[in-house]
Amino acid sequence: MSNKVIKKIRVRCSGHLHEIGLNQKGQLIFFNHTKAEIKAEQALFELGAEPCGCFKFLNEWKKGKLKNKNFMREIKMIQNKKIFRHKKIHFSPKTRIEREMTLSKKLAYKTFTKAFKGKMLLDFDFSTAIIAITLKTLENKHYTTVCLPYDWWKIYKHYNGGIVDNYIITYIKKNIEKNSNTCLCQFLNIDTAKYHTEKIDLAKIKGGNKID
């Protein structure tokens, strides 16, 4: 049977209209995403992030739970080689960066609350791409401010919730040395609440996995 696309539909995904095709084998074709991007979206979703429109469509497709009955009927007709006009567009207004930021906020709150419970007071603030966490003494005096990137969820996923030994990994700069796994990392000491920066091969950290 041919892989020819017999139907295209449009889905609202990260603020844009994306096309999804259906071929004669009944397989979905994503024209605006690579396989790697779909896998990344799955990783976000598994950690609790809101799915993008295309991944949400794929997930519901796999479960046979596309919500609109008329649309489900249309899909079945497509699979039987009866082509009808697509009638419904799925809306997911948040961009991928916004969804990553939302997930990173939630996970950072979880990690920092666990690490500094009974030691420090925490104030969380957010901009477009930065999470700022102000650490205060128990007397409510400012101590230091920690900044995390919008995609800090990757560090949480690969490195035990972001905590390695007695440190929180706050930032990783990859590929600082050619043909090397060495990365420049910024750590926050949980006991002293102070930063230090170090070149390290993250693949060698006990219990950790190198971020792809």
C-alpha cells in the first residue's frame, strides 16, 4: 500500500497552524515537526507539561479518544479512502517555551522547597525566559537570588530532580570544549546557599545522565 498522503488537516500548535497528514496506510505524518521534536514533546508531557497541539492530537489519536465525534467519524471515513472536508481546529495557545517555563517553575518549586525546608525562605519570580528565586534567611532578610533557565526541567529530569550530592545544578553550558563532553556548570550549595562554577563531565556524575 502506498505512503501517499490522502488527507491533510490543520491543528493549532504553539501559536501556529500546523499540518498533519494521513497516508493510505492510516499513519499520521507531521509536516512541521521532526521525530526528535515529537520525542521532546513526549518528555515534556510525561513530566507534567501541557502538550503542544500536535502532540495532543497524536496522543488522543493513539488512545482513540479524539473528542469530537464528527471528527472521529471523518477520520474513519478517511481510513476507508472517503475524503471529507476537515471541520475542526484544535487550539493550544501557549508556545513551547511558555509550556517549558510553566513546567520548570513547578519542578523548581518542588526541588528548592525540598532542599531548603527549614533553612531558607523562598520567593519565586518569573520573566519571559528566566526563573528568579530569592533566598532569604528565616528572619526574612535577603540572602541571594538564584536564576534558572526556562528549560531547567531538563536538568530536573536527567539529574535526580536537579540535586547532585549536596548541590543544586542551576545552569549547564554545553559544548565548551570541542570534541569533549565537558560542560560548564553552575552549582548552588544547599548548606551555604552559595554559588560555584565548575567544568565537569556530566556523564560521570553518579546517578546522572548526560543531557542530549
